[in-house]
Amino acid sequence: MQTFLEGLTATHDAKFFLEEASRLGNPLREGIRGSPLNYGSALQATHPVVRTNPVTGWKSVFVNKGFTKRINGVTKDESDMLLHYLINLVTQNHDAQVRFKWNKNDLAIWDNRSNWHCATYDYDAARAGDRVCSLGEAPYLDLASKGRREALGL
């Protein structure tokens, strides 16, 4: 399965950002936004299903329920089944979760190349915050890279 997944790419689509920006009257800039690869209004990209983090050198599954629309190179039924399996693997795996209970003036930092942010609506009061995203590279897979467990000898 690991070898099979490492040979696949997926189509990621964020058109919903355009709809939300339009609804809020805050259109997205179509020129270059940080990386020269990030421009235009299509908000669609093809990325490997398994990617390498350039800092840790570790491989990780790179799919997201909100953005990953299709696994390329397989039938729609196969894509749907694989996406369901991979998203469930990432979201339901307690080994891969951190629960963060926010307090006043807290700051959380994570690496979107290997982690997701998923808000748990377990609070009553209104909250506000700022989100900052650094300029990243295009996702890639180095077949010589190792998974976290393998790299740590687990």
C-alpha cells in the first residue's frame, strides 16, 4: 500500500476561497501571492499523495478533506475509496493528534506540511485570532525519505 500510494498524485482545489471572498466583498489577488507558483484564480494544484517534509526529511500523507478532490490515475470509485481511507487514517489516528486547550494570549504554531489544523468547537465564548501562513515550497516526494516511525526506529 505504501509503495502504491507513493506513486500517486491528487488534485487539490480551493475554489471555496473565491466564493467566500466574494461573499465578504474581499476579492483574492490574482497576481503572485508569495510563491511564483501561487497565482491566478484557479486555486487548483496537483500534489503527491505522500510528500516529504524538507525540514524533517520525513514522509507524510498529504490529503485533506477540504481541499483534496481526487486521487489521479485511478477510477473515481477507487479515488473515493482511497480518499476516505486516507482521510480517516489521518483524522482518526490518535497517534497523530494534539489537543490544544486555548487560554488567553496563547500562541500555537504548526507545520502545514505535516500537520492539519482542525478546530474542535468545545468552547462557549466568542474567540478571535490571526492566522499567518509562511511561504512554502511546492510539495514533493523524495523516495529516499523515511516516515517518522521508521526514522525514529519505532
